[in-house]
Amino acid sequence: MIGLLRRDLTLAIRAGGGFGLSLAFFLIFTTLVPFGVGPETGILSEIAPGVLWLGALLACLLSLDRIFQLDWEDGTLDLMATSPVPLEGLAAMKALAHWITTGLPLVAAAPVLGLLLNLPGPAYPWLVASLALGTPALSAIGTFGAALTVGIKRGGLLLSLLVLPLYVPTLIFGALCVSRATTGQDPLTPLLLVAGITAGSLALLPFAAAAALRVNLR
Amino acid sequence: MNLRVTDLACARGPAQILAGVSFAVAPGQALILRGPNGAGKTTLLRTLAGLTPPLAGTIEAEPDAIAYAAHADGLKSALTVEENLAFWAAVFGTRDPAPAIEAFHLGPLLQRRAGEMSAGQKRRLSLARLLVTGRPVWCLDEPTVSLDTENVARFAAAVTAHLKGGGSAVIATHIDLGLPAAETLDITRFVSKRLRADDPFAEAMA
């Protein structure tokens, strides 16, 4: 399974797909917001938590359809299904690889982009913490969605429709955590809820993803 | 007995393709599947490999005995030959890829990326994967596609060596590999009668 993770990371670096695309999207999205909303720092700092979380979520969504599609197209998925690695392990490793190539760079970039949106000082640690705890859930949910739609040509739209409603709780509590921190309220409760969602998805969704893969490989 | 199939019925999607398939493959024996295009060779092999659950009947084999090789090569074009083999070696528990490289003469290509190779070279790499799996029963779907005569001979030699070592193979192919202990099974006679009756073309032609 470590070999699988290493292969996926090597492929992501060589093909330049995962790392660059999502991060560039996040960057473009957040830098464009002040142009659309206007440069008033008061408004910007008020909407910054929501914008940053939304940007991260959409950036995550962008690379989801590649999780299983490439392996499906070149036949690797069939061969993996007949290998000693259980499909549950495969799904978990795919989610982890997606998080390392997508979620982790977003977490790292978020404080810099927070600066662009005039995010108030006390909110920075909470922004990083909520994204670090929340993006693994986005990757796990996305892997499940990708497993459901693997093999469907141009399945990206269906994947987005399936996954977006499942992303809503993470978005609500993640953004709430940061915005509470900006106004001096207690941000710990929403953060714990984000952590709970992540723990739940990591525990359950690899099994659901493996079951979906089994059906799709028939 | 490496593999015994009793009264197997296989489906592809919602359609039943084959019914009543029975055969046994002993260690050291190869079974050649014959049948026209679309007869159900791939469906049978996918069922044997465990990708598609059988509709009826049983497949008896040791757990984790079957190595499956499909039409698709399952190679990553951004990885080199060596990295592709090392990945599959890691997946199947670290085995030495040297005999696989030797058997398919991949030595000169080791640092070449799979995306830069010809179809025949990719096929050789894909077949070399079988040796890395170390599994006794090979289920091969048209393994010699895009191989030249020299490499078909290399493949036949690899299968012969595998059989000599107590392994066995089920191979869907249209060419004569010249294997020593090979039986031929024509799967046309197992083609599901239900499918024939439901076939709109058959009705139209009747």
C-alpha cells in the first residue's frame, strides 16, 4: 500500500496534474474576490473566512475525477482489484494521495491568501487548523464520489453533483470556525465538529468507495 | 488441482453470456480458450479473476492463486519500465523483478518511460508483470496482441517455464503457442441459449 501511495505521488509530480492545478485555482479564485467585491477592507475581512473555505473546497473538487479515472482507463484498476491489496486499502491510499497533493498545499497557501483578504490576525491559526482538519474529509468524500462515477464517460458533472451536498457540512462548520475567531467568539466547537466529520468520513468512506468500485468493475 | 470450474454461468452487465462451463486445470497444464470474437472469452476470464461474480456454479482455486492479464496493459506512461515493475512487485509483496526483466528482454528498456514505448514493448512489460506476481494460475486475455514472432516465442518460453514450475494457465488466444501440455476448450458450446433467444438480431434473421 505504501508502494501505491508512492506511485501516486510520483505520478502527480511528473504529470503535474494534482499539485499545480488545485493550488493555482485557489490562488486565482481568492485574488479575484477583491476585484469582484470591491477593495473595502471591512467587507473583505468579514467575508474572508467563507471565501477562503469555499475556494479550498472548489479547488479540491477540481481534481477529484482524476482519482480513479486514469487507473480505470489504462486497466490498472482491474489489475489492482485482482491483487493482494484490498480495495478498501486502495481507496484509503487514493484519498491520502489526493489530500497530500491537493489538501496539504491548500492548507499551506491559505494564510498567505488570508493576508490578501485582510483576514483579522487572531483568525490565522484557526484558519490553518480548520483547513488541516477539514480537507481530509473533502478528499475522503471526493474519493467515494469518484469511485461511484468511475467508468462513466465525462462523469465529472455527475461527480460534482453527488459530492457537493456532502461537502456542505464541512464547509459550514469550517467557515464558521474561522469567522467566529475573527469576531472573538469561541471557535473551538465548530472546529471539533469539523474534526468529527473528518474522523467519520475517514473511518467509513473507504469501505463505501471499495463497494462502489466492486460494482463498477463488474 | 490448481483450478476447477463447475457448471459456471457468467454474465457481462445484465446479459448472461455463458452457461454450464466446466473444466479443470492441473498443475503444469495449460488450457487454451478458443471461440470467435464476442463469444465470451473475456467474460469467462474476468469471472475467473473474481472481477465479475458468477451467476451460478463454482470456481475452486487456492485463495490469491490467480494472476489476471487483461487486454489493457495497466501501465503508467509517466513511469519508467523499472518503476512500473517495481510498483507491481511492491503490490504483490516484494519479489525480485530480475527474472521478469530477463524473460521478456526488458534490460535495454529499463530507464525508458512506458509512454515512449511501442505497443509490443508495452505488451512485453505487461506480461513481465505476471512473473512478478508469483501466482500459480495465469488467466491471460489475448496475451500475444502486438507481439512480433520473436517475442511470441519468448512469451511461449515464459509460459512453458511457468508450467514446468508447477503453475498453470488459462489463455484466450487465436494463435498456436506450441505449449507442451495444452488442452483446447472451445467455448462456443457454452454460449448461453438464453442470450441467443433474446438476441433481437437472431429474431430478425429467423
